[in-house]
Amino acid sequence: GGLAPAATVDLDRDQVLGVLEAVWRRGDSALEKSLYGHAAAVTAKYCGGGVYYRGLVEFSNICQNDCSYCGIRNNQKDVYRYTMTEEEVVEVAKWALENGIRNIMLQSGELHTEQRLEYLERIVRAIRKETVELDLARRAVAACGDGSLAAPSADAAIKNPEAEDELGVAVSLSVGELPYEHYERLFKAGARRYLIRIETSNPDLYAALHPPPLSWSHRVDCLRALKKIGYMLGTGVMVGLPGQTLRDLAGDVVFFKQERADMIGMGPFITQDGTPATRVWTDLYPAVDKNAHMKSMFELTTAMNALVRITMGNVNISATTAMQAIIPTGREIALERGANVVMPILTPTKYRESYQLYEGKPCITDTAVQCRRCLDMRLASVGKASAAGVWGDPASYLHP
Ligand code: 5AD
């Protein structure tokens, strides 16, 4: 009572759990309606109808970790391992700029070598420099008519943080747990956002899924280090991991707020042949109807998105590709229930089938052009459009 329609609400873990239980049981359509209606109102307040695109470039599937759910884990058999060349990655970034996508996410398996670090530093620097130059050249042409002289140089623009604002393509990284100095060097090279899912806020469940040397507390240290260095922090979880409870999921929502995440990405856990987690899942739930189960996980994931939107307000929430793996219009539905970001896959087609984290991953035979157009149509189908030409920083980062 007395609550402004688009106000954020502070929910504790038990209150979040209560909502998740109702969604899980289904049948309470009034509650679902008001949950999703409220989430949509808060989303409209902070994001309008605009949706931000983040172009995803899966530049390498080589990984030294062995996360038990993942299709590119170190011990997964029959995976052709690739790493894109520096030129290929930079070309994709320039294509993104030409196509109104001002934000790209470079993602890969985890590899801690100095060689990999230097490769990434060079790529980040090259993307920033070349896309800022392209932008300045375009502005110079546009300014010709009103008598202004040459535009400032790209070097000057990059060195001056004010001038750098909204120029070129912003670079985000999603390359796992790295030493603090590596995070610092990549920030210096020009990366400004970093995605690293906590996967689950329950340390015991985390330990069951991630063999040593991975540990939950080290993962949390990484999140905090990234935030301290000044990155916009993205994190998230999977929904429906074998052994996960609704109480765990309620804890996830609280965790995101506690760690002051700027971006959240969540998706249902999806089985993948040849992974230990899939064997555990099949043993744990021998009797479930898998289709019905995945639909429930989809509903729970959208409820999680809505709860994050309602409790955190001005963060960026991604309608993830895994949502579309369950329901063909899954990403559109997520955008109506609190999400405001979609990530068109820009990875060159020839590499896509080797980046199969889970079964049925969509868009595996598509090109970047197709992914871009397809998402434009999907947004239009729910009355939304991409906020092209802007970086789309989450307000949580600009006004912490
Ligand atoms: N099902 C769903 N999501 C998965 N991821 C990895 N494997 C799976 C799977 N089997 C997610 C993880 C990781 C992100 C890149 O992909 O959450 O952080």
C-alpha cells in the first residue's frame, strides 16, 4: 500500500523465497501478473523501451578449468579447440561499430598464461584505438558543413577520459578468474566491464560443481577485485543446477545486491552430453518430464530477473541466449519481465559449433548479420527497439 508503481522494493531472503515458491507451484496467476507488471514498470522507469545490444565474441574455447556442467571444460572430449586471431577479433569489433553495436563482450575459456594476457591487451588497445578513430573520422565528416576544422586525434581522445566518453566500441571481458595484476593490466588497456558469474551463491553447491583449484571464496575475491579496480561488474547464476534449492536461488538475489553488481545475467542450467553435471542431474531426477521441467526452470529464471529488477532498480539485466534454448521466444519474454539487454552473437560462424556450452544453443549456423536482424525483429515483436549508438552504462555504475 502507498507504494509508487515503479518503486524498487527491499526484499529479504525469506520474502524472495516466498515469491519463488509461489512461481514454482504456479497457479497463483495474480501474483505472477503483479510480479511481472511491477518489474516491467521499474524497467521502463530506468531504461524506457530501449534495449541495449552487447555483441558477444567467443574468441577461444580453450579452458584450463573443468566446471562439471560446461561443454568446453578441459576434460570434455571431441571439442575442436580454437583461438581467433587478433585481426579477426578487431574486425568483428569494427563491424559492430558500423552496425550500431557500441559494446562488445569478449568471452573465452580460462587461460592464465602471460601470452594470453598480452594477446588480450593488444586486442583491447586495438579495438579502442581503431573504433575511436573511425568515430572521430565520421564526426569530422559530419562537422565539415559547419566550418569546424580537423577533429581531435584518437590518441588525445583515448587519453582524456572526458573525451573518450561514448566514443568507439566499449570493451567488456568475460575470461574468468585471473590474478589481480592481470585484471589491472586489462583495465589499463581499456576494458571497462567484466562478467564473471558466481554460478551459485551457495558455497557447498559451488564446490560440488567446480573441482579444485576453483573455490567459491576465490571467485568472490575476483568479483570484489574487479569492482575495486573500477570495472562495471557483471555476475549471475544458473537456475536449476542439480541439487540447487529455491532457498539457494533466493540467496542469489540477495547476493547480487550485497556485492553491488552492475549487470546480471541468468539462465537455466541445460544438460550437455559428456559432462559430469548432466550425469548427476539424470541420476537425481530420473522420473521428471524434461520438457516440463525446463519450462518450469524458464519461469523461475524470469521470476529471478523480475526480482532482481524490483530489488536493484537501475542495473542492466540480460535476456540470455539460454532462455531462447528453452522457448523460441524466450528472450522476448525475458525483456517483458525485467531484462533490458540482449547479446547478439557475433562470433564468426565457423567457430560457433565449437562453443557449445550446452545442448540446443541457438544461432549456431547463423552469421552476425543474421543475429543482428533476427534480434531487431524479436525486439519489435514486443514493442521494443535497440538503443543503438550509445554505450548504455547502467545507472548503478554512473551514480553508485
Ligand atoms: N547450461 C547453462 N549455462 C551454462 N553455462 C555453462 N554451461 C552451461 C550449461 N550447461 C554458463 C555459465 C557460464 C556462462 C558463460 O555459461 O553460467 O558462466
